[in-house]
Amino acid sequence: MATDLTRIGERARKEPGLVFTNLYHHIYDVDNLRACYDTLDAKKATGVDGVTKEEYGINLEENLRDLSGRLRRMGYRPQPKRRSYIPKPGSEKGRPLGISNLEDKIVEEVTKRTLEPIHEAVFEDSSHGYRPGRSQHKCLDALGRTIQQKKVNHVVEADIKSFFDKVNHEWMIKFLRHRIGDERVIRLIIRMLKSGIMEEGLTRATEEGTPQGSILSPLLSNIYLHYVLDLWFSRRVSRQCRGEAYYYRFADDFLACFQYKGDAVSFQRRLKDRLEGFGLKLAEEKTHCIEFGRFAREDAQKRGEKPKDFTFLGFTHYCGKTKEGYFKVKRRTSRKKLGQSLRNFTDWAKKARHVLRKGEMLRQARNRVSGHLNYYAITDNLERSSYYVYRATHILFKWLNRKSQRKAYTWEGFNHALAWVGWPKPGVRKDLNPCRRAEAY
């Protein structure tokens, strides 16, 4: 499958206007389905039928041949997705997810692998979310260097209300048809989009949206916003600006940087109408135009104000200074994300003390703290990274000692245990220094 898709990707790059009309055989190919089954995580939650990867694998070849046959004759119909919720700050119910059946996950994965190389060839460099070879850190690095090294004086931060729940299916299909001319693939995706959601035993039809939790959803959202925002900014907005203009997007989080305030205000004003034209709604209370850049601090001080900051991908970006006193874009973990991370760690520790032995609880806690540091321990964020480690250490000590009436550890013994598991120490794990030259990246 990899060789075939590599050829598709190469052809898509060479002929950016080409519409692919013969793709469906990749989706029902048994070898491709088997390869996608192998990549699925056996620990992931099950769908409405409750079938696990292990159970499906008992008669794997028979199941895959049956699935292939149904796909080939267009007899395959995705089952409703199971509604689940994960914690979300500011929401009592949480962030809604749609959990697919294992068989549907296989089809979603093979469809994603087939479509991805075709669209990767035309996606803009401004798009960073859920794409091969890209990450939040690369997006943050590019943004930081742009503000540091280019003529940026104003930033527009924006938010789309419930994006994944509001994707318009008709527009989605129109966008897909720009590159996909195989109607069998289109019909399959329509069935996936309209498969429904099951919550509390009741199935609800889905007339809009692409549920978070679906393997295919990140790619579909990138395709949708590629046409709604990315191309619009690069081909219309930036060309009509009087000065320099830059734009960055990670999934449905995006912001734009401008040299002149007039360009920034114009973009903010036009953005609402642009989104509404495609069935989306701008969260105006979360959309702001702020002065930000090398002159923002001095200008704010002249007005007797503090320079403003903005939050993007979990980091608060603010106007800092180098040791020599020059302007520098600095970042720290946002208060919201720091508080959320510590609450999640506390909730885990409370539950883990009842089911895990001390050694295993220490190891899992170490992995959680390391995971936090792998993302947040970047240049200029040592203070909040250290604070997280300090608080997590004390939370762990507290709940380990509540495993029973007798204390598990003294501080001295606890420190020996931390050394035994290799407790992480704060330090820069990702160099995102915006002052380094671009070619050094």
C-alpha cells in the first residue's frame, strides 16, 4: 500500500489540478485493510458493538475478506458512533467524542491513507495540525520566528465555535470533489459523515459535523479549513494587505499577524462573514486584535499600560527582552492549561492509589510528568515547568501516603523512591528560541 500511495502523492504534487478517478480499489484491498488493522491501538475505547481488537482478530482473515466484499459491492454501512465525553475547562458535560466500532476504524484508517497523500500535495505551509512531519512545536517555532524576525506589530487571535460539530456536509463534499473524482469514495465518506451518534441508547442522525475521535476527522477538518481559511488568506487577504501578513493554523486553532493595524482590523471584520458563508460561526468574545511585536512594549508603556499577550496552543505569548535588552517573543504555559494539568494529575493520583502498587504508581506518575515536560518544557518556560514538577511531586507524596492508614513514605524515603524511578527534572526539552536564524532551524 505504501508504494502505491507514494506514487499517488508524487503524481498529486506534479499535477496539482488533477482529479483522481480510480481510488476505491485501494480501500477494499484486503492487504490494505490488514495493514490498517495492525496499526490500531488495542487499548482504545470500543464502539457501540463493544468488539475489541483481540476479538476481531480471532477470525481476522475471514472478517477482513467479508469487510472487503461489502466494501467492493458498496454494501458496507458504518455503524453509529458511541458518544463519549472528556473533561473540558468551562464545560460541565465535557468535550464530545464519537467512538467508532473497530471495523469502522479500519475503514476510516484505510480511507485516510488513500486520501492523505493527494491533499498533502496541495495543503498550505500555514497548516500544521495532524499532518505528517508537523507538530505543535514546529508551528510554535515558525510563529515565534515570524514575530521576532518579520515586520509584525498586530496579532488577531480567533476562535471558531464548535467547529467539529458544525462542518457543513454539502460544502465538505464539494471540497473533496476538487481532487476526488471517484464517486464510490465520495459515497463512502457521505455514509461515514451521516452514520449517526448513539448516546444513552438513542441514535441521533448527523446532518452536520465530523465527530472528534474519528480517525478520518482530522484530515476532513484540514480539507475543509484549507478551502475556507488557508487559501482565502494566502490568495486574497495577504495580497490585499498594505504591509506584511502571516497566518498559522493548527486544526481549528488559528491566528494571523500583520504589519499594519488597518490590515488586522480589516481581516477581523471580514473573518466573520467568511466563516458564516460556510456554515461556521466566529466566537466573537474570544476573537481579539492586539498590538504585539517589537514596538508593543514601548507603545504600551507610553500609554501607561502593560503590553498585551495572547494564547496559542497552550502557551501564553508575551513581549519579553533578551539579556541585552532587545525585544524577544517569550512563552509560558497558560494559566488555564497549567491548572488543568495539575487537576488531571490530582484526579489520577486519587484513583490510582486504590488500584496500583506503590512502585507502579510512581512509574506511571513519572510518565505523566515527563509527558507534560515533553510538550511544555520549551525555551523561556523553565519557571512554570519547574512549578508543575514541584506541585506534581507534592500531590504524589500526599496521595501515596493515603493508600492506607499507615504512611507509605517519609520525605527522605520518598526522595529515594523518586531517584529509583528516575523522576524527571525540569529543563529545556525543546529549543524554540525565536532569536536564532531561520536557516539554523
